[in-house]
Amino acid sequence: MSPRPKIRCAIYTRKSSDDGLDQDFNSLDAQYEACAAYIASQRHEGWKLLPGRYDDGGLSGGTLERPALQQLMAEVDAGRIDMVVVYKIDRLTRSLADFAKLVERLEQANCSFVSVTQAFNTSSSMGRLTLNVLLSFAQFEREVTAERIRDKIAASKKKGLWMGGNLPLGYDRHPDPNTRTLVVNPEEAERVRRLFTLYADLGCLRRVTEAAAREGLRSKRQVRANGTVSGDRPLSRGQIYYLLRNPVYLGKIRHKEKVWPGQHAAVIDEMLWDDVQDKLQVAANRSRRRRSEDGQTQSIANSAWLTGKLRDETDDRLTPTHTTRHRRRLRYYISNRLISGGSDPSSWRLPGPALERAVADVIVQHLKAAAAAHRVLNRPDAASGAEVNASTLNLINALRKGTGTRIAKLIETGTVQRGRIDLTLNAALLAEALTVPAADLAPSLLEVSAPFDLRRRGVEAKIIVGEPKPQPDQYLRTMLIRAHGWAKELKSGTQLSDIARRENVPGSFIRNRAQLAFLSPKIQAAILDGTQPAELSLKRLVSVTVPLDWRDQEQMFGF
């Protein structure tokens, strides 16, 4: 009878926190002894404990980036370990996805995995199933714990407590570690006040940065727990901007988009704060000048004539911005929180020229409909009705031919929200343009509402406002006409390669686009007269397999 083969066993232990690790006998030692005893009980099966220890103290099970675990897996990959023994499954990992990766890696190295308190291993399919179930609960427990911590932080900040992070310039931690609040650092607080005063006087971040460098105003010096020192450097423009926007200096605590009264003292007064915030907002909308190709200087702010007029559904201002792509300057209106607070899926990023055209069209159509229905005046007068309608039509023509600035003057406020745009017109200016008393205007004339939507069409973002008008896609329309010509040639016996050679395009180009000639008559008619859905593009038509049945085609493309 041949002896049983030796099974080389390695023990892995882990503890999430550092608490108690400095004791002579800690949690890692307790796990190790339990696993070693289990291995000893399996000596008759050929199990043998390897001398090395793989301990990760103070490390979370939510990641595989643990030194001892990485060392253990390297030994497994090298074929020097046949069995990994742990006290509980969640000591190895709390992530179901990570566990699947580890099991696959262990199987590739012909290595098994055993939990001594749960009495099963991965050498059988039933063991793997049970492991997955238990690990799902471990991951659920970890996620619930994380949610509980996030809720605790939110509730603590709502009470005005400081919940950690990088200390802001001007404050230190409270000397009592159990008191979660900030205390003013007098010397640093003077630096903060000086920066706010500089911006209130200069109104320019670049000039404030230069003045701060001249006066030797530096960032906060911080000593980490490991003894390394950071900070104490000249303040950058970005650091100064963040400092000027930080409500902690007003004695408040910010949590995501909300601001709560803090339990620490303010270092600046509210009047100075409001002055600086107003100037920062003005600077964000300040006219930035650029030189066009013909050598004329143009104002970006002047072209963005909706500046300061529109807000989104959260009452956040839509701010003009721009980007440069392929040497072309593209203008946008975006929710202001995208500039100051990072990303937000509920925010807006609207093409500038398209939004301006849409707003102008909405106002023009509103005035036109009001004139046609005799709703310009609160009490229509037959004697003056023709004169008022004529004044309204003159205003409409002036708005169509004039600049956007004239339309902007008529807008008092506006709100853009999902599915709708609402505008309020300035009664005094509208009455002046129509040469009637403001009190005589119909209230409904001052309130403009229309459907509003933003749709993607390839890489283009298209604004749909009001009742969609027919807008032929000239490129798609031209390609449809050419497809009929190619289809006719193919039916008459012309080879596809001959058509491709004549057109100087690949054969696949002709093959993909010739199928446009076999779309349903309803789809082709819509393409020709411009009533097709806004998201229907040539790219979409040629990138999918179009069904032969016309009804299926119409359903696929939104008819």
C-alpha cells in the first residue's frame, strides 16, 4: 500500500482594524492556532503545515491589494502550496467578484481552499456553491456596513461636526480626539482673511495668486501620522479658488450639495463672504475676448446672450462655457455645479447656439400665436386690435432679424427642466415694444411654456423644443437618392465592384448604403420631407441589420 501524497498547507489570516494587534496574543494568532489545529487533525489525510505565515493586519477584505495575500498567491502560482486554510471565508475576501477570481486562480494551480469553521472546501461543486452563498452574505454585510457609515457621516455633518479629511487652512483639529470639531488657528486664519480681502479688492484670481506669492502666503503645513510633512508651499490658483468657495470659513459644514451650520467658529464675516461669492460669479460670466479668423475681436459673453437668464430644475444657474475641438470653438450652457462641484447626472450641458435658437423660436411662436388668437391684451379691443396685432408682427420680425441681445432683454427669468422650458417675459419692455400700457397686457402673454427635450443624433446633441418642425437631414436625403440609383444599376446587371470603382469608395460602402432603397415607403417619405425621428441618422441605418418586413422596419426606427 503506497503512502498518501503530502498536501502542503498554508494558513492565511486577516483583521480589518489595527485594534489589538500590538498585544502578545492577538486575533491573527488566534486564527492561526485554530487553522493549525485543524491541519493537525487531518494529518492522516497527508496534510502538512508549511512553516511560513501570511498575516494581513489592519487591511480590509474589500480589495485584493494586501501584501501577505499577494505573497501567498505568488507561492500558489509557483506550485509550492496545495491547500489554503483560513479561519472563515470572509478572512480571504468579502467580495463575490474577487472570490471568483481567487477560486479560478487556485483551480489553475491545482490548489484547494478550506475554511476550518465552516467545514467545507472548493474541491467539490457543492462546496463552491455553499461558498458563493456565504460570500454573498458577507458582501451584503460589508455593503450594509458601508451604508451605515455613510449615513452616520451625513447625520454628523448635519449636526455641524467635522468628520475628518484634509484640514482647511485656518483650522486645527480639536485637542480632544473625541470632540469632532475644528478650532481656529489664529496665524493661518489671518492668511485666509487676507486672501478673501485680496479677492474682494482685485476681483481676479490671477492677480490674487500673484499678490499671495509676493506676500508669502502659503498653504497649510501638515504632519502625517508616519512623520512625513506636506503643504507649506505657495498657493496655486486652483487652491485659492477652492479656498474662496469653501463654506467652512463661514462656520458651516458642506456635505455633497448641502451646507449645514457647523459647530466651529467662522473666520470671515458674512458680508465679506457674500461680496467674494458675487464677484466669483461675475468673473465666471466675464467677457472673454478672442480673435476671429478675420482679425476682429469678439466677445464670448456677448455671443452667449442667455447668460444669467436660465436656471435648471434645481434652481442652479446655466453658465456659458466653451471648448475647442479641431480648431473650432464650441459653446455650451452648463449647470453651474459642473464648474464648482464636479459631475452630476442631473445637470445640463446644452449646445449654446442650438439653445439660443430654440429660445428665440419659442418666444417668436408664442407671440405669433397670441396675435393670431387676439390674446395680446388683457381685454381685446376691436378698435385697436388690428394696430396691436401689427405691432406684435413688427416685433416678431425685429426679433427674427435682430441680435440675440434684444431677445435676452425681453426675458425676465427662465427654467429648463426635463421635458419642458418655461420663460417669463419682462412686462415693461414688452409693453414698450408693443406701444401699449404694461397693465393692458394679457398675463398669459408674459408666461411662455413649451415642450423641451435633448436627443442624441450620432455625436450631435439636438435640442427639440415646441412642436418639432420638419428638418430634412440633407446628407441622409442625398444618400437615399444615390442608393436608388445604385440599386437600379445593380438590378440592370452592373457589378458592385464597377460602381465602387467609379464612385472611388470601397465596395462595402455601396453595399451598406444601397439597402436604403429597400426601406419602407413611409420611412423614405419621412426622410425626404424631414419628418423622420430626430435620432434617425445614416449611421444608425447602416450599422444595423434592417428587417425585410416594412412594418418591422418602421417599428425598429420609431415610426
